[in-house]
Amino acid sequence: MTLIDLGDLRDAPEPERTAPPRRLRPAGRPLRTVLLLALVLAVAAGATPPPGRVTAVVPGSASAHAFLAGDRLYVVRPAEGVTDGSRDLLAYPLPERATATPQRPAPLWRVPMPRAGDLWGFHARDGAVLLSVAGFGGSRGDTIVLDADTGRTRWQQPGLAWLDARGRLLLETSGRDGTGTLRSVDLASGRALWSLPVPSQGAQYRGRDGLIEQVVVIDGGRVEIYDAGTGVLVSRNELPMGEPGGQEQPDVYPQVIGDLLVVVRQPAGRVTAYELDGLRRRWEAELPLVEYLYPCGALLCAAGRTGGIRMVDPATGLLRWSDPSRTALLSVRGGAMLAFAPTPSGADRVVVVAAATGRELADLGAWQLVPSRSVDDRVVGTRPVPGGGLLVAELDPATARARRHDVLRDVAGDCQLEEDLILCRRPGDGFLVRRLPS
């Protein structure tokens, strides 16, 4: 779910979502045969925006970036009248009433942004706006909390932020000596609740439905689990790190996936799954060239370093099926899921496959996936339409259909989704935001 340099926007971890973690943030997703006539008719019918739609347009240059959060639209853009790299953050209200033509709201406030660094995280919650600005390389940074009504700074502290759906805020810092600190901080006041040291690679998180329940700190072979609410140590165990028979120690890449600690050992491509509580080994499998794993419904997706997906049973480690042509799998519904493969256009071809076997059920064609910050498995895609603009559709594996939502004229792409709102960049300058029909 990337500047003057603004970088990738990141969110609190959601371990139980079906979207792939870390390196794979799918940039696109994908229609054909039975759907073709329906889509042609949809495009023709959508030549002009339908009346009664909530739509807003706000200004912004090609180097500006916009984000939806809560009931506001936030735009980071170069400060006017200067050329020293200064940036401003502007907050716009989202219109509530439907109009035949787009509304042009005035900004509620404008505040200066830190001049250097990438915007690493952005959240709006409980009357506060939280943004994390990373230093060069992403290793150091600061988190700033503003009042949502006025833009006034409430507090600022070192660290990059993880904010979960409960409002629990964790700040990670890393020092130049390779050590770091994780702090739990009260969102309203900035008061520290607890802290603990972490290695340079930081901590991992165990949770569900957007809630962080435990913090997992892995340093060498030591695995420590802390309660995310109190910072109290829950367990400490040792992870086997070496190879049998005194062989050369491999590169080890541990990942927390649900109730498992999955360890990928390179270059052998051996994957071992341990129960996170107690580190009892559950299974071991040979998966050559696997780079990382992520949850895919009832199975685990193992992403290959050179492409391809293998589906692994999390209880046994047995390979259920594989597909060398796919780069990602998402959104399990009704026993089916969406599979993606890149196309020369930069979009992805999307097909519906049976989650248990990988058998192809329907071809939905080429789509560009719209990144979403919402904690759900809805997948929305866009594709160009004749005459300019984008067709917006929900890609539903349960019905094996691309359900048309809207046609957005005068937009160029670079879209994002926040619940039922879609935001896209306009071809000249500025941004358009529209509420999609239910």
C-alpha cells in the first residue's frame, strides 16, 4: 500500500493483510474477453462527470505531493517566492456536498516543512497531524505532530513513527554507532511511555487488523518479544544461526509473519519457520532464490529474487503451487485471489486464480493498481480511456469482475485511495479528489 525529495510514504505495519511487505509495494495491477464490451460501454457512458458527485480540485506544481488523511487533503509543495528548497504543508477541507462541477476549497492553514529529508510517514488522527521526515538514507529523522485545526506544532522528537489503528505511537531512532532506540510515545503530548534498545536494523511487529500487539527485537541469534502496550519483556529465546557440520554461516533474514518467525538463509535458499512463542521449529523447506515471504490468505507467498511466486502451507512448509510468471498475489475472497504480471506499458495484467491451486479463472486485463492506506483488502485499479482520463474500477476476485466505479477526466495518474476517496494528479498541475460511489 515515492521528491523534492519526498520518498515513499509508509504506514504502520499490518501483519495480517494480504499485501506483500517491505520491498514489494505493488505499483500496478490488471481485463479482457467477456468484460471488454462492458468496459467500452462504461467508457462511453462516463464521458462527462455524472451530476451529484463530491469532487474537489486543489493547486500544486509538478514537484508537489498530496496525501489523503482523515477528512482532509494535505499538499506538500515548494514555498512560494523562494528557490532554496523550502517547502510548505497545506491542509484543505474535503467537500461534503455533491456538485455538478469540481469545488475549489481554500486551504485551512499553511506551515513550513523541514527543508531536507524525505517525507517517510504521514497520519491524521484524534485532532493531530503526524509526519515523519527521514534523513538522507532513511536512517535518521524526526517526527512532528501538528494541531489539525491550526497547523500549530504540538511537539517534535527524533525518530521515525509507526502509528497503529488504536493510536499507539512508536518512534524508532538509529545512531551512527549501529545501535538504536524504540520509544512508545503519547500522541497528544509527546510524553515517553517506555523505551528499549534495538539493533541497527530496528524492530519487527506482531499484530492484526492494523493493531501492534507485540514488538519483536532480533539481534544476532537472540529473539526478544515485548508487549507493545507496556514495553514489558514477554519472552527471550535463542535462534539457531549456524549451519550443521561447521559449514560457513549463511546470511540470515528473519521475518515475523503472524505467529511465525520465518527465517530465509541465503544463498542456500533454505527457509525455516519457528513458532514465535518459544521458537519451536515448525518446518523447514528448500526454496531456492526466495527473497521474502508474506501472507496470502490461508497460505504464504514466497517471492522469488528473479520473479515468480510459490505458495507454501504455513502449517507444514509444503509447496501447494507455483507460478513463475507472477510477481504478486493479493486479496483473497471466496476462495479466489488476484495475481499480477508486469506488462511493457508499466501496468500489470491481472488474472483471477483459485487460491488453493493457482488455476486461472478469469483475465481482467491490464490495470494500474491504486495504492491504499486503508486496512482492508479492496483492490482498485485505473486504466486510460479514449479522449484522456482514467477509468476507475474495483478488481474483485470473488466475482471475477472489474466493477466500474467512475471515469475521471483531466487526470494523469499517480493516484491513491483512502477508504472511498480517490486522489489523482492532474496533467497540468494540481490534484483532483473524488468520492467514489458505494
